[in-house]
Amino acid sequence: MHLNPYGEDVVNLTADLANRRPANAEELADRCRAAGLVLELPVTAQDLDRTHEVLDAWENVVDADDEHERAELLNRMLAAAAAHPRLTDHAEDGWHLHYRDDRQSLGPLLFSLISVGTALHLAGRGMRRLRRCAVVECTVIFADTSRTGRQRYCSQRCANRDAVRRHRANRALTPP
């Protein structure tokens, strides 16, 4: 049995932050709280800057050409970000594992969560389960959490757009 308390939620939050970068510390804090993160310290402009750096590194992982490059880039993030696992009940909502030091500001906290969460997601679901939308003009990143692992589009809208494009292209090739 695989226990993965970080993977899916963290990569979905990370994709959301990467696709729509927060403009200020308040927006970053609001979006993290909405995703269920407990913020123990005030969020600062330095946290926002660090988060943008982490998202840049994470996008390199997403855009890696193959599994080995993806693993190497993510291993570098893990080495720089993660601390030893520890049990905590910091929010008094039950004991759970953290892969980070206690009472970190949001920038370093997100670095740890994103690194470990992405590693758990890829190791648990498959190294190709993090990508950009298959529609060429769409650059949206998504975590494939589908049962089959064959998700190609970031949304139903993009899937429909691509299907219409293929249909029109096939119709144009068919003689009247």
C-alpha cells in the first residue's frame, strides 16, 4: 500500500501557482490557505520571490526531455529543500508527517512541499504524469491524476478544441 499525503494536492497547487503566478504576498497567502496550507508566519515579499524561484525550477522539471533529466532536476530540488521527515500536530488536526523544518516562512515551506510532493506524485503515479497541455498554443501545466494516466489536455475545453481542429483537418483532406 502506498501512502501519499502530499503528492496530488501539492502538485495541483503548484500547477495552479505556476499557471497563474501570484502578483503579491497577500494573493500567495490567500491561495495557499484556500488549498489547505496552515500558515504559521506572516507571508512576505521575500516569500513571494522565493516562491517564484521555486516555480521556475519546478517548470524545468515539468519541461524535462526525459525521465532521467526530470529525476535529476527534482533530486537537486529535494537536496536543497527537504529536511528529515518528522511527525507533527501543529494545527491540532491530527498527527501527520512533514518533510520540512517547523515554523518556516512560506517561501522555504513551499520549496519543501513542492519538491517532496512532486517526487511522491511522480514516484507513485509515474514519471510522465506531469506535463503541459497537448494543444500547441496552450502552455498550461497539469498533474495527470487520471486513473489511466493518459490525460493529454489541461481541460475539457482544450480537448474539445483539439478534437474540432482534427475533425476540420480530416474533412479538408476528404474529397467532396
